[in-house]
Amino acid sequence: MTNVTDITVANNIVHDNEDTGIDLKSASTVIVRNNTSCRNGDHGYDNLNTNATTFVNNVSARNAHDGISIEAGATNVKVFNCIFAQNAVNPLTLASAGYVRELAIYVTTGFQSNYNVVAALPATDFGGGY
């Protein structure tokens, strides 16, 4: 979703996409709640140049790269009561081999997070079904 304001993305199951499950670019005042994003080719959830995005009660699992990525220009992002489990199933997509990122936080301006569950892959597990 690009250039959107004051929207809610709720109650979706997104899976097996070539890229990101739920992708926000140049968006503001977005609530993302009660979604499941799994087995996508990149991130479960992505924020690029967003402001005031809130993630509540979401699940991100078995995505090829990060569970959630908070990238350049993303400010005032909140992540509450979410589950990030066994993301980064493709180690070739990571900046450093074997570096598992459930939450990739590149921008911390206004970032808030609490009551999340994070469960990374074991060091020897590089894939498989979810």
C-alpha cells in the first residue's frame, strides 16, 4: 500500500507472496491488526517512509527475510502484542550469514514495542514447512 493515510488493515492471512506480505510505503496513520503473514519471499511486514504505523496482534512466521522491517524514513512505529516466529528461513537474504532477524529495526525515532513474542529458528534450521 503506497501513499495511504488513516486506514486499517485487519483480519487478513497473506502467504506465499514473491515479496512482502503486507507492504507499507509512504503511508501515515495506519493500523495493522489481527493479520497473519507467512512464507513470503521477503518480509512479513515492511515499513518504508511511513509515519505513525501501529502493529497490534499480528503474526509473522517463516518468511524468507525479516518478520517485520522498519526501514528508512519510518517514524513513530509501534509494535504491540505480535508474534514473530522462525523468520529468515533463507539465510542468503540476510546481510550476514546466519544472522536471524525477527524484527529489523533500522530507524528508532518514535519506535515503541511491548508484549511481543519472538522465537527464532535454531542455528541449524534453514527452511522446511510451516
